[in-house]
Amino acid sequence: MAQESSGGIKIVTTNRKAYHDYSVEDKFEAGMALMGSEVKSIAEGKANLTDSYCQVENGELWVYGIHISPYDPASRFGHDPRRKRKLLMHKYEINRLRGKVEQKGFAIVPLKLYFRRGKAKLEIGLVKGKRQFDKRDTIKERDMQRDLERELQR
């Protein structure tokens, strides 16, 4: 289920795998064009960001691979769980993202799905892929931080 965060934000799901596989260079907030049954399903926490990505097509930003389970009471009029969805951003932000993606090594990946003031929002990140040794360094730093916090609690 969704959890309440500071600032009136209700976090539904995060893409933890993205933080492991990529280094996040910049973050953006985008609205999503959704059907009513998708909004209700997201409110129930039935969304998954794993293996999703974003692309710029004809000056518009689209997200692919987000799985939003069908809402049971509206299953007769339901939606395709993995359909592509349009992201709502300013034109200058989309152009900036497109310019960065055309550079070598950058991609746009969804990081977090949440509600802000009753509207479903998607936090997307401009990311660069990590190499295997970078992932090991991240794991080592996380383990050292965990051990340090354990020692401080004693």
C-alpha cells in the first residue's frame, strides 16, 4: 500500500533497481495522462516500475513498461496493464532531456510513482549506466554505512 511522506506526497512505488543499475544525474517531475481505472489502481498500490523506460517521440515524452494492474470493479472497461503512457512536461524540459539522451550513455528512467495534491506524478531521472565495479563500490559503501549506524546505536 502507499505510504505518506512529508510535504503531502503519498509515495506509491519506487524503482529500487534503477538506483542500483544507474547513477542518477538529474531528476524531473512529470504528470501522467491516465484513465480513471488506472488512477484508482495506482491509489491501491498496484503499480510496478521495474523494467520501465521513457522515450521522446515527436516532441512528446512517453513511458513504456509500467505495469498498472487492472482495477477490479472496472475490469469490464479496463485498460491494458502495460500500455505506453504520455508524460506531461514543459516543452523546454522535454527538449533538454532529448538533447541529453542523444549524448552517449544517457537514458530516461522512472524512479518513483506518487500522488501530490491528488494528482499522480512520476519522478523520472536522467541516468547513466553503472559498470560492474561501480555497483560493487555502492554495495560496499552501503554496508559500511549500515555497520556505522549499528555501532552508533549501541
